[in-house]
Amino acid sequence: MLIDSLAAIETRYKEITQQIEENMDDYQKVAELSKERADLDPIIEKGKQLRQTQKILEEAQAFLDSSDDEEMRNLAQEDIQTLEPQLAALEQELKGMLVPKDPRDQRNVIMEIRAGTGGDEAGLFAADLYRMYTRYADTKGWKIEILSQNETGIGGFKEIIFMVKGKGAYSKLKYESGVHRVQRIPSTESSGRIHTSTVTVAVLAEVEDVDIEIPDSDLRIDVYKSAGAGGQNVQKNATAIRITHLPTGMVVACQDERSQLQNRLRAMSILRARLYEIEEQKRKEERDATRLSQVGSGERSEKIRTYNYPQSRVTDHRVNISSHNLAAVMEGDIDMFIDELTLRDETERLSLVEEQGEE
């Protein structure tokens, strides 16, 4: 199965090279083909290493079977003992490279954080999570841009929607979708009782116009005057936008920008991402109907992580690992969870590829 897959990729690589040579006057097509070829380059190189190692190993085995020279047989045996684990490692690496990648992995991300159960405390924790993600983005060199926010008035958020701009943002942050639970004593709690609150995080890949088509007839667009926190700073001009997607009833509102056009563009960006995610989830469910694992599925009802302040412990329930340095996690040190989730996801996708190859 591995060799067959490699052969198919090598054939496609040759086809791309030929098409580039035949379309040198079409810049757009050459650029697209060149990108596809560049994506295949590491696989082609690894395939060459595998074939070369395989050939040397076969020669050593043939020599061992046919030679009567004891010293030469011993040398051949040593080569075989060295080459066999090398070949196994190359095969494993190549399998990993052949696992289908999520085409959205390199895209920017739209993140939505909403306070769930817990009242004001949930809103405060929503703000804490927003701060955690901004710190994490800083470590990756990504940029944060707030698209919409609804503050509680005491430093929390009922909802905040923001974009994370940077290469590979979706590949890392997609595992953050789900329900985040916090256990701590609220600052307003005089009796010292521990409260449990929840916050929902949704992670959506940024979607281009060409990715999903939304007919104008499916939209109702309302324009109104925006207001600042507590109803202050009411603008004289109507610049806030509320877009309703009629087929689904989905509503997106944006009022943070100064112009109606900017608010409309932001609202449409959020709407496209949400609708695309719904379609992608449907396709995923159809593809993986027999799979039970929910790692990285981003289901909204799934409790994915608990932040226990009294014990300074953060536990990710999907991979059952904990950090006992809650302060560091809240400062954006979440790679230990994301790396483990990435490994688990890749392992499962590789297993699925291998199962399909055996059928």
C-alpha cells in the first residue's frame, strides 16, 4: 500500500513538472502547479531515501544468502541489523507524510468565546481565556484582531469574537473548540465557596468568498446605531450591522468599527466561517461515521478542559493529561495539551489510512 501510494505521488509529480513546462505563459496556473509540486517535494525526497535503503538492504540480504565467506557474511549481517530499523523508521515517516492534511491548517482563525453557566464569574473567565489565547498567539508571532465584543461591565465578556492571523494558526488552535470549565472562588464570594462555571470556545478557519457561496437572497441586513459599554458613546450615524442568515436563522452582529462597510465585511467574514464549519462538520460526520473518537472534533457540548484554581491544576479530558502550573497555562503555556492532541489526531488518521489500505 505504501509503495503504491508513493508511486502514484511520483507519477503526479512528473505530470505537474510537465504541465509547468507546457504552461509557462500562464503565470497563475504555473504558480498553482508550483505550489502543489513544492508540497510533494518532501515526500518525493523521503521516497528516494526509502527506495535507496530498501535496495541496499536487499543487496545485503542476497549477499548473506549466497556468500560462503564467513567474514563477508558477518559484515553483511551487520549492515542488515543497521538498515532494517532505518527502513522501518523511513516507512513510518513516509506514512505520516501521506496522511491527508487538513487544507485549512495554514489559515487564519476566527475564535468565539462565550460565557456559559456561572453568571458574572463565567464572563470573567471568558476574559481570562481571551488573555490566555493572546499570550499564546504572542509566543507564535501571530496577530490578534478583535472583531466583536460584548462586555459585562465588570471586566468580563458575555461574548468576544476575534481573529488570529498567522501561519498555521488553525492547525494549533482547532483543538480548543469545546466547553472549558473553571473551578475557583469568585472574588465576590464572601463565604469562600468554590464555584463551577463554563465558557464555550469555537474555533473557525477563515473562509474566502470562493470557499462558500451565500446568495444575497439568503440574507437580511439590518443597520442600526452602535453604542459603547453601558450605553455610552452613542454614534449619530447608523454604522452597526446585523446580518441574519435566513435559511439557518443564524445572526451575526458587528458594531466595533467606525464605518458601516467595515462592520459589514467583518460580519460576513464571521458568517462565512460559521456556515463553512457547519458544512465541513457534515462532511466529516459522513466520512467518519464509524469512528468513535471525538479528539479535535470541536463539538460545542464537549467538556474538553477543566481549570481548577484551588489545586493549581489544568486537566485536558480528551487526552487525560494535567498541568500543575495553572498560572503558566493562563499565561499561554498550552503547548503541552496541543502537542498531545496533535499527536493523537495524527495517529488516529494514520490508523484510518492503514485500515483503508487493508480493505
